[in-house]
Amino acid sequence: MQKTPICSETYKIASFMLNLQGRAGPFSIVNLIQDIGWLHAIRLGIRQPKNLGWVFTRQVLTLQRYPVWHEELTIRTWLRAPGKDPFLYRDYELFIGEQKIGQCTSTFAVMDLQLRKLAPQDWSQYPDVWRHEACLTAKPGKIELPVDVKDLIVLQVRNSDIDSNNHVNNTRYAQWILDAVPIQLLRSPIQVSKYEINFLAEAKLGDAIRIQKSTSEGFEGPNCVVHFQGLLEQSQKIAFAARLSLHNMQDSQKAS
């Protein structure tokens, strides 16, 4: 298969991807984003030894609307040329037909699965896999942890949360945050228009993780921003910091 810096894949939205509004919500979208990144890496021939694995470090996703059942969502992705830091940037653009409905940028690195530490790589052996022009400009930033927080839910890491790196899959955090917000919000026109997350510490099988939100921020109003974090109960480490931007998406959803 010919290597190309840009990978495109079209996904038909299936019933199991739908949320309670009948749309493929943030959790389904980040799963598809993960899938095409994996697919592209395989097509490019970028493979790691068994003791190494890919780990996401930061991600920012923006969406103007969410796909409905049987719509075809096309995702285009590419890798930016590596810089001086140990992290790689992967961009994604999301389309329904010719309409761009969103974009995403993720940063990730290679981890030594035995030492559980980042393993710097020499990317010079892959000179033809990078896109050098027309990349996205977004850079997922550091999310400041909220000073005052309140508990929303406590979750136990289960078998189905664990991926091949033996820690919680990055997409699960999006699901957990959505599980922690009021159900009335998920039924309303106020939807997630921007999802940002920093992955800070591993969560593993059996861990209890406390999903918390900033006490000074609420879900009221047509436009709001709410900060979340996940506290590992045993170690008292912060597993993730996240920020949701919520907007009234009723008009853009009707456009579909």
C-alpha cells in the first residue's frame, strides 16, 4: 500500500454510536478519531516493538454539529512534522459530504510499557510520513486545575475500560465526564461544542476515580465553560484535567 501523509476514512454512523438525542456525540467521535489515527499509523508502516506503546497527552476537539444515524462521516488526518519537544501532533478534519463540521488536534508520545515512562524516538527513519503544509494551527494547551472542586461521581475502573497498554483508554474519560453531568443538560439544545483534555496520570484496573468539577462554574446559560478533573483516590494523583465549552447548537443541528 502506498504511503501518503494524509489518510481519509468514511464511517457510516451506526445505531450503537448514538446518544439520547439520536446523534453520534463526543464519546463516539473521539473513538472514531482514535480509530483513524491507528489505521493511518499502520498504513504508514509506523510500528513499535512490543515493549512500546502510543499514549495521548492532550487533545482539543471542536464541533459545529453532530452526525445522525446513517450519515457518512469522513475524517481526514495527518501528522505534523516533529519539532523539538518529544510529542507528535496529529490533526483531524471532520466532514459530512462537503461540509466541514469539526476538527481535532491531538498530541501523543511513545511510552515504555515496562518502565511506564516516555521513550523518546528518532523519527528520521520516517522522512515521508509528515504533512508540511496546510496543517491546522491549533495546539492543545495546558488546562489549569480548578482551585475549588465538588464531587460529581466516583467510578471504578473496570475490565472494559482497559486498552492494550493496560491502562484506561483515552476515550473513556469523555464518556465518564458525560456520565457525570446532569441528564437534563444532555437532553437540551446546550451541547458540547469544544472538548479539551490533558492526560496527566495513568488510571488502571481497580482504581477508583473521582470525577470533579469546578464549584464556581455551572451549566446555566446558552454559552458556558466548565472545568473537570479526575482524582485517583488511592494515589491522590490527578488522572486528567478537562474543559467543556457548551453552546446552544439547536440552529446548527437543524441545518442537518
